[in-house]
Amino acid sequence: MVTTTERKQLREELVSNGYSWDYIDSWQPKTVLYRHAPGLDVNGKVSSPVGTPIKGIPGNPDYVARKSRLGMLPYPPTDSCECKWCVERAGGAEVIKAVKDIADGWKEKQEDGASVVAIDCQECEYKAEALTQPGALSKLRIHAKIHEGTGTV
């Protein structure tokens, strides 16, 4: 039995891999997947090149989610494909590394408390703090809803 949380996580994973939002509710018994990562044999040699269609795959959402983690997706690979295998193949490994470095830098800033943007509320002494200005503005908008009905915090 799948819980609501597990179903939501599975739906989010499928959507992030190119499936439609309602795939989990209306999946077909069989589907076609395309290799975005080459299929390797036990010796490490390519047995199925990138772009090979694999027909007759069970369409069960759990199964296709597991296959999508292995580079088998519901659409053929293209030059504009943004999956991690196509990006790496196009020489984007440096881009992926740079994005991860930026994300790690944001985490460090958040942990150190450095480079925090703060915006003061005009009606009270509340200070909205975040790593970016849009983040601080978002927190301030949420805080402002407190003042709408009561006039005070």
C-alpha cells in the first residue's frame, strides 16, 4: 500500500523526469523508453547506445521511476535535453560542477549568517532576513498579512 506522502514523492520524481502530472493516475500497461545514458554490458562495453528505444517496458509508475534514475526516459534525447546524461555528454560537466559549487556556497553563507539581506517592516520592528533580496521580500509579504486585519502584530 502506497501512502499519500510516497505517492506525492513519486509524482514529483516522475514530473521532474519528463512525465505528465497525471501519469501516476492514468499510466498505460506498456510504454516506450529511450536511453539517455548508454546501456553497458558486464564488461563495461556499450551494448545499447544513447537514443535506443526500448519497447514493451511496464508502465507502472514505480518501475518507470526506477528506470528514469538509470537514464531511460519517455522522450528521445535531443541537443536541447536538460537531463544530467545529455548535459554531461554535451560537455556540461563543468556547468554542473559550477552550479553545485554555487549551491554549496549559499549553504555555507546561510550557516555562517554572512551576506544576509534584511528588510525592516514599516509598521513594526520585524526584520525580514534571507540570503537574497527576493527571499527577504517574500518573508516581508507574508509578515505583512498579519497587519492587514489587526493593524498590529
